[in-house]
Amino acid sequence: MSAAPGHPERDNISYSFPKEERLHSKKLITELFSKGSSFNLYPLRFVYLTNPEPVSTPPQILVSVSKKYFKKAVDRNRIKRQMREAYRLQKPFFFLNNSFKIYTLAIIYIGKEKNPFNIIRKKLNSGLERLQGN
């Protein structure tokens, strides 16, 4: 997606969420849940691992929704899609300085009901702000 003409601050901002930024490694996922820190911002839970020194690559993200509360795959997939979209839209504004302390992050939907996109976006935004302070 190209930047709008006349907006120089948007020229280098990437709104993409490529495969390299998605967490797939079982080894890293196990390490994340065994050694990671976490906090809740209902209906989301954030689990993360930090690096001792900042790195230049964005963190790898895992998005998950419980099968216990959402039996239908359609519902789980919709919530995951909303969470990924909220992250994709907020990512450039939180990672502008190109130094990342967090190298793996899991965002888990812990709510028992479907929430509208704007609530998911606000909570994810608050969670990213909190992570940025770490």
C-alpha cells in the first residue's frame, strides 16, 4: 500500500503483516508460554518474551482464540481476523523507532462472547502501549 501524496510521515510506514512476523515455531511457542510474562486486558491476554537488548526485527506474533468458548471455526476465524487486522493497523505507530525489545508475542482472546471490532482494536491498542513501556 503506497502512502497518500503529501503525507511525508506516512512514506516509510508499513501496514503489512508478512509471514515472517507470524509465530509458527513450536520451539518458540513452548518457550514463550513457559518463560514469558503476561497480562490481561479483557477480552485479550498478552504473553510476551523480551530480549536483553533491542533488535531491529519486529516481534513474531501468535493470535489465538479458545475452542472452549467458540465451538464453530467460523466464529474463531472471524475473531482472529479482527485481532490480526487491529494489530496490522496499529503496528506502525508503536514500532516507529525500529528497536524492538519484545521478540515474541501471543495475543489470546479470553472473552466468552464476540465483541465488535472497535473494542478489540481499543484493547489491543492499550496492550501495545503497555508493551512499548517494557
